[in-house]
Amino acid sequence: MKQAWRELGTLMATTMFVYTVFMRLLPPPLRDRIRRHTRKIIHYLYPYIRITFHEFTGENYFMRSEAYTAIQTYLSQHSSKLASRLKAEEAKSSSNTNSPLIFSMDDNEEIEDEFQGIKIKWVSNKITQKTGSFSWHPEEKRYYKLTLHRCYRDIIIGSYLNHVLEEARAIEMKSRELKLYANSKTKWSHIVFEHPARFETLAMDPKKKEEMVKDLVKFKKGKEYYKKVGKAWKRGYLLYGPPGTGKSTMVAAMANFMNYDVYDLELTAVKDNSELRKLLINTASKSIIVIEDIDCSLDLTGQRKKKKKNGKSDAREEGKGAVKRSDGEEDEKGSKVTLSGLLNIIDGIWSACGGEKIMIFTTNFVEKLDPALIRRGRMDKHIELSYCRYEAFKILAKNYLDLEYHNLFPTIEKLLEMTNMTPADVAENLMPKSLDEGVDTCLCNLVQALEKSKQDSNKVEINEKGEVQSTRE
């Protein structure tokens, strides 16, 4: 038998060599004709079809394929039982899994699946290429290859692939963990999002909270409505107010309520508009894209037409959007994201990529932002998160002290109306500092802090120039 295989291998090698030499001696027209007939013969003798699913698609391969991700999820449920070589990753949370490890097919590994009695072979492959002529950093392009017999083509394409996608969605929903993404150049990295904030525990005006929840529910169910009116299925929220009023907590509560991933976009880490666009394309649907403290991220204030003393235009008027240094000069190595580039990302053509997305801006100084950035249609809903008032305090008292009412509540209510204290400061005073501190001690601490804040706010006067001047000694 070994001798027979050796002879067969030698014959095949000789045949290929003779075929190659023969093809080089033939004129091009005849060569092309022979190649066409050769392909027909191979197609007849090899009755299998191959379908390839690449990890990234698009002209420049920077858009992650949802089909690839779904196949990866589907095969990961089968690979631990069928594959002989596996990749193991540590599960970030054990709440949805029975094992601390997650297994998937290793590179160049294959497994066999079965559907309606049909055998289907899956192979996981990887191609390593250089990113450029002068670059020594390899780029890996992964893909899955599906092989099936020609006679089952309609069943596999029509039913099996739909079965794979549907089962992958079911697996994702069953074991879904919210993720918090951060950007680095044109790529996202993520950790498990485990923020416990919920609307029930959010310290804000109950009417505003109810209005917010209704708006989110309407958006989540509005796919057909957005399609009907010809708008991209997205919504923008502007959260503004003093520091400590719960803007970041609001974002976390929205993510948990909607069951959306969060993409924390740091604009100063983005090189230019092109990188910003690539980052947006690589965000998944059912996600929240948040830019916190946007007034500090880039120079996006409202005076776009302001001229400098030397006669040169402001950076945003020139379209550079460079980051400002403390000495007033532009940092050439900083971000070149422009205001127009950011506006196109929010509600331009590229904003429709993926669908079902929420864009959130947070700021402490809404008056500093360019009106074009926060107009209705871009930031559809403006939500002011202000100082703590009595209704918000009752929520905090319930959260921190499990308290519905106390004889100090009326005093606290009056003090909250007479002074401005953020929910963060109120919560800090309500939180027990030791095991010995009880409810009475925490509430007394809050009363003292409110009275001190009231006294401090009264120790100011307005001078002749209309400026606030402290009268403290």
C-alpha cells in the first residue's frame, strides 16, 4: 500500500510539472481555453462548494462582519465537544456561564456539523499579511470556511445558514454580558460592563425620570416608525448640569435599562475624521456611544468665527480641530478631528451604519458648546441634571439607609430648597462611615453639611462690576 501511494504521488507531481511547462509553451488564447476546460473537469470531479466568511468586510476591510461574529458564537457551543484543538479564554463573569473558561476553535482547526442529516464541515483559518511595504507589523485576517456537497446547496444556503444565525442570536441573548468599550486609534477594546445603576435608584426628579424612560421605550420599539419617516434609527441625548449631578450614572442606568453596550469615545485619542469614521463603523447595533465632558474633549465652543490677534483664523474655522495647550498654542500631535467631521458622524450618512444606536454627550457647561453641535435633530433630547431636591433626596435615603421617613426629613427638605448641593455630596453624607454610625448620625451629618453650605452661599456679595465677591475673612 505504501509503495502504491508513493507511485501515485510521483505520478501527480510529474503530471503537474508537465502541465505547467506545457501551458507556458502554448499561445495565450489556447492557454485560456485549456484552463476553462480544466476547471470544468475539476468542478465535475470535485462536487463540493466552499463558502468563506471573513472577519472584516468592506473595501478596506475595516468593518467587522456580523455574520462572522454569529458563526463564531454558534461554533463555540459545538467546538468544545467536537474540535481536537481549542482556544480557551477566561470568562469575565460567571453569572451567565457554568465554567470560568470559554472555548472556541483554534486557528486551522476543523469540525463537522450536522443539519437534517447533512454533514457540513467548518474550518477556522487565518491569513497573516504585512500592513504595508515598509511595515514589519503583521495583520491577521481570520475567516471561517464552510464546505458542502453541491447537491445540498439550496438547503444549506436557504435553511442551514439561517438556523446558524438564529441560534447564535439565542445564545447571545441567553449569555449576554454588557460590554464597556474604549477606543485606541481605530480599534475598540472592552471589559465587562458591571455598573449597578438603575433608574429605580437614580436620584433625580421623578417626572423627568418617567419622561426619560418613556422616551427610551418609544425609541426601542420605533424601528418601523423611523423607517416610515425616513430617518436613521438613532437618538441623541445631551446631559448637562454641574459636576456631581449624576450624568455618568444616568448613562449607566440607560445602558442597563436598554441592555445596550457602551462605547466610551475619547475624541482626543482619535487622530482625524477618517479614524473617527472607522471607529463608528465598528460599533455594533444596540449600543450607546457616549462622549463625556465634550466641552473638554476638543475645541468645540461656539465662537467658530473668532479671529486671533495675529489675524489667523481659529483652529475650528480652518477645519483642523486641534487640541489646545494651556499656553494657547495648538498641539500639532493632537487630534485633528474637526467640528464638521463630528457633526457628520452624529447625523450624516455614516450615522445610519448599524442602526438602533444612542448618542450621548455630557457637559458641565452647555453654554460653551457650538449651537450646531447640540441642535434638535442631532441631540434630540436635552436633559438637565441639577442640584439635589427633596424628591431626589428621598430616593437616596431609600438607597443608602433603607429609610422611607424620619423626623429630620422636613428640616432637610427646607434646607435643600435654600441651598445647592449635588446628589453626589448628599449621598456622601448619607453613607455610613463606620459600623457604629446609624440612621440618626447620617441624617445629622447631612443637616450639618447643608447648613454649612447655606452659610457659605450667603457669604458672597455682588461688587460694582457685577462680579461675585467673597466676604469671608
